[in-house]
Amino acid sequence: MIRSVVQGCGAYLPERIVTNEELAKKVETSDEWIRQRTGIRQRHIAADGEFTSHLALKASERALSHAGLKVADLDLIVLATATPDETFPATATKVQSALGMTRGAAFDVQAVCAGFVYSMAVADSMLKNGLASTALVIGAETFSRILDWSDRGTCVLFGDGAGAVVLKAETGAGHSADRGILANALHSDGREHDILYVDGGPSSTRTTGLLRMEGKEVFKHAVVNMAAVVGEVLEKAGLTPKDIDWLVPHQANKRIIDGTGRKLGLSPDQVVVTVDKHANTSAASIPLAIDTAAKDGRIKKGDLVLLEGIGGGLAWGASLVRW
Ligand code: UT7
């Protein structure tokens, strides 16, 4: 059996930190409101001239180094982003070139905040089907570029960042066969377009557009869909919530994260939370949280890790990984 096994991870956050207090000087909000409703304390914002591909490159170099692999080992890049450098070509190909990778395939996946779990599932399928052997899976975003900075209902919620993991196809027997991605589940429901979207695009308006969200509606869907999809992925793998060591959820809102953890019967210290440090970084949030928990020694080889996320589309999904 072929399994897509995590070899290493990396992350990068832009230098500039914007605190809630700083935002409160620009829009009518407060540190207290933002912390109580979302758990966010600060976000990182990319510098002028710093693009999604630049953040992705830094996270990728760190992931490769952590994995102990070289660029020459890679034959696939799957990059999840809703904020590409350009409409085309894929930002993944810019990362490919910047890394000095001259073979294999590189492309973007567009599933907004569910982009990282979608990309893990896509890369996993390709490795299992022999289309590639070693994949860099990246989530990278510069949401600061698509925010309406006069809309307090959205501009306080998002930030910029990138994270990456390296997956390698391994064929093994015994214990080694237990590691890797065990199951994925993906869903979308295009009827919910209007509750989270960007009001522009090359084909519709010839502009980039800005993010629009009915937060309360998204919140309701998030709570219900996250509970369902984590149950689905556990069932696919023949496991139960008791088997989970770590929940690494999409970092949008601490209240949604806590709710999912509670429904699974996990103790709060089994749930990785980083939303306070970087706000909602869309496709980058899960690999940013993975990197934190893997590097501080929480996630160890052999642990069962549940990844889940939901965002615009609506699109949502989960991935169950034996680290
Ligand atoms: O990553 C993609 C997935 N996205 C999400 O998961 C986001 C899901 N939604 C959420 O996280 C929450 O719905 C929000 C954090 C966006 C909002 O929290 P809420 O508890 O649903 O608040 P609300 O939208 O119902 O707003 C409550 C009040 C409103 O005032 P009134 O009508 O009660 O007078 C808002 O106008 O809070 C007001 N408000 C603010 N006040 C201060 C909205 N934004 C702000 C703000 N500062 N930034």
C-alpha cells in the first residue's frame, strides 16, 4: 500500500505585526470586541512588494530543510491560495522557479480557507496513483490585499502568511505502513456563494474585488459542517474521536475551534490554536498551526492528527494523518 507520509513542515509570517489596538485607530472596533468574538490578538501584513509567492517560497524552503530533502527530490507542488500573485500562471509555478525546481508539475488549488485540506487530498491522490513521488503542499495568502479596510466586520479578521508540508509516497509493511494520510473528505455547496465571496474577478468585472462576508451565516455553517466532516473522515479510517491526539483546525475563530473540539470530546490542550497570533490566514492557517505544534514538540511521529477547514464556496473538508 502506498501512503503519503509527512516528512517535514515550515511556515512564514511577514515581519509587520498589526495589533487590534492599531486597527481600532482606523475603524470603529476594539481589542476587547475582536478578542471576545474571535480570539484574535494580532495579524501579520505583507510588505509592499511582498507577494503570496514570496511567503510561499520562504515556508517551502523551511519545510524542505525540516524534511531533510532537496529541491531535486520534489516532483510536485500543490499550492492552495485565493490570493495568487497574478490571475495566471499559477503561483505554484513561480515558487517552482524560485526554488530552482525544473521537473515535475506545479499548480494552484482554489478552495479558499479549505484550500489546504483540498490540496492535501489532491497531492495524496496523485502520490497514491503514481503521478508523483514527493510533493510540497503549500497554503499561502495575502488576504490584506483583498480586504475592505473600511469594513470592520471583515478587515479585523484576516491576515497574511504561509505554511507548507512535504509529503513522500512510501510503500511499507508493519508500522511504517501505518503512517501517512489515512483518509480525506471534501465537500462544497455552491448555493452558499453569497455569504462569503470576493466581488470581482477577471471574467466578471476585470478587477480583483474585495472580500464580502455574512459572518454570522458562515459561523452557523462552520459549526454544523465541521462536526459532520470530522465524523466522516474518522469513520472512513475506522477510527473514533478517542483515537485523536491532535486537532489542527482552520484558524478563523476560536469559538468555532472550541466548539469542534468539544463535540469530539477532546480536552482543550489537544486542540492547536494559533488564531490569536496571525488571525485568519485562509489556506495558510492549518499549515501555520501544524508548524507551531510540530516544532514545539506537541505533534510527534506516530500521533493521529485531524485537520479540518471551511471557507468560501462554501467548501470544506478534513484530513486524517498519522504523523
Ligand atoms: O475562514 C472562512 C470562514 N469564516 C469564518 O469562519 C467566520 C465566521 N464568522 C465569525 O467568525 C463571526 O460571525 C464574526 C467574528 C465574523 C462576527 O461575530 P458575531 O458574534 O457573529 O457578531 P455579529 O456579526 O453578529 O455582530 C455583532 C455586533 C453587530 O452589532 P449590532 O448589530 O449587534 O449592534 C456588529 O455590527 O458586533 C458588531 N461588529 C463589530 N463591533 C466591533 C461587527 N464587527 C465589529 C467589529 N468591532 N470589528
